[in-house]
Amino acid sequence: MNSDQNPESPGSSDAPESGDALLGFRQEIDETDRDIVRLILRRAELAKAIGEAKRKQGGAVYRPDREKEVYKNIAKIAGELYGAAPPFPVQILEHVYREIMSGSIAIEGGPRVAYLGPESSFSHLATRFRFGASVAAVPVDTIPAVFRAVEAGRDVSFGVVPVENTIEGPVGITLDSFINSELKVYAEHYIRVELNLLAPLEPAKWELSDIRKVYTIRIAREQCRNWLENHLNMRNVEVVETSSTAAAAKLVAERGDGVAVASELSAETYGLQILRRSIQDSPHNVTRFFVLGREQCPPTGEDKTTIMCTLRDKPGSLYNMLNPFEERGVNLTRIESRPNRSTLGGYNFFTDFLGHHQEARIQEILAEVEEHTTTLKVLGSFPSMKMP
């Protein structure tokens, strides 16, 4: 009799115990799943009741301040239960809860969110990361069209637009669109940008030396300039500018005569192959997005405010505008200037700083700033998000 047949051999006695242990674990997982589903459905019932109460009171269904509070709460609970090293990373717990909240908001009947399309653009990614996969996302063709869709307010409650990038700096058309708009910055979101070289599935093998046409948006081209120059014969390559990286991928899928610089999601969406991954020149390529709304987000204690102002035409105006922040120890996180479109040499200044405009010290600062400006507009206060 060999060892497999001997009931007293070491392996034969361990197998049933191991099988029993696995069965026990699986049964416990099944019971735990039942509890999880029951609690998620109960949470959805509570969220639906809250949504109905909000509608009666005229409140917003989506609240980034409440969202931030939920994330802080689950991190606190995880820490209380498992200390500093929970078996399931808190960041992944946040992703799970984002989808739970997204589904709950969808059940409540909203919101619809406009973004710079088409589908699979980085604005679309930002929309999904911020609102979850259940959001009713509405692609539009241009950034001003996002503003108009939210301003109209008939079918869209919020909009998502890019505002700045670590490589290319500010998105001018977004800043300029605030000049004549009454929309508020309701939230911010950061996306780490990974750009890839995408090609049709046929031929199965592409040689970089054979590429004669590249479809891309200008910003993406600039972010990959060194890689493109070093790997493609750009003197013999036609560059076709598009409205977005997703539009570039879509055109490549339709025409089949070139390659696109776009995201991995674009490759999946439009049925393209990835020739080269991560062709951006900098590993620190991050784009910041604004969520546009018609209302203002309440304070959370960890907020950021964006203002737009036009300085008086006299010596020391910029210093006088910035000095109140320094005197009260308020940190400025961004300052940009854009032509005001009405006066040669006239500029609008866009400034971000920590704090909420409802805070007493921020109101004091803004009152002083107003004395040294011809126009001052609070574009919004919103929960601050850490840049990845």
C-alpha cells in the first residue's frame, strides 16, 4: 500500500481538517455577505428617506461636505476596530463607499453631471471618481458648453471641467468662463494622468517607424513631447488636434489611419490596442478638476476658497491685495492671471487659499481685498482634497 492509500500517512489526516476549515471560512463569508447586503439595503432605505426630506426642503442631493464626513468616519471606524493596520486598506474602503453612495444618490433620482466628452475622457474619469459609476454622466463638446448646461439647470445639476495641470499650468478657457458666469465651484478633484499610445487592432503589430499620423489634444501632446520626439519621426508625422484625448481615440477607431495619445479607458472603450504605456514625460502628471454647481458647499473645517478679482491700476495694488492673507496667516495655494478681455494690460487674478468664505477671518480678509480691487468675485468654497 502506498502513502496515498495509507490512512495513517501524514497527508491523509490533514486533508479533511483543511477541507473542514475552508468550508467553515466559506460559510462564515456567506453569512457575512448576507449581513453586508442587508446593511447596504438598509443604508439605501435611509438615504432614500434623506433624499425625500432634502427635496421637500429644497436641499442638494449631492453634498461633498457630507461625502468627506463619511470618508473620515469609515477611516475612524477602521482604526477603532483594527488599529493602524486594518486588513482592508482604508483607501479601498473609500472606493467601496463611493460606489455605495453613488448608487444611493442614483436611487434618489440624481444628479446628472455634464463633463467635457466624449466618453472615456479624463473629465469623464474625474466625474466617475468623484460621483461614482452610477452617476448619470452627460458628455458635451466644449468647456463653455459644460458651463451653459449647468447654468440652464434643466437637465444637469453639476459640471466637471479641468482647471489646471502640473505640466501645462492653468486651463485658460475654464478660468475665462467664470468671468460672465454665476456658477460656483462646488468641489475639486485630482486625477493622475497616464497617457498611452493607442492604435487600431489591425495590423496586430505596429512599428513606430511606420506611424504617419498622431491624433491628440494639444495639452496631451505637450505632456508627451519628449517621448514623441525621441520615438517617432515627428518631421514626417501629421499631428491632428482634437477636442479631447477620448475624441482622439474615437477618431483612430473610426478612421484606422494613425495612432492616438489617450487613456487606457479610451483603449477599452473604442477597441484599440496599447502600443506603449505611460508615455508622459513626467511621472508627476496630475490634473485638477472643478465640480461646478449653482449652490455653495457648507464648511467642513478643511476647506479651500477660489476668488477672482481685478486690481486697481495704481502702484502696490497686488501687494495690497495679498497682504491681508499674510497678516492673518492664511495660506495661498494658487494665483493665476488672465487678460480681462476688456482693457489692454488689464488682468483678472484667480487666487486659491485655505479656508471657507463664511469664516469670520476670511470675511475680514475679503473686505480688505475689496478695497484694493475694482471687482471681487468669490467663485466658491469647497472641501479641500489632497493632491495624489
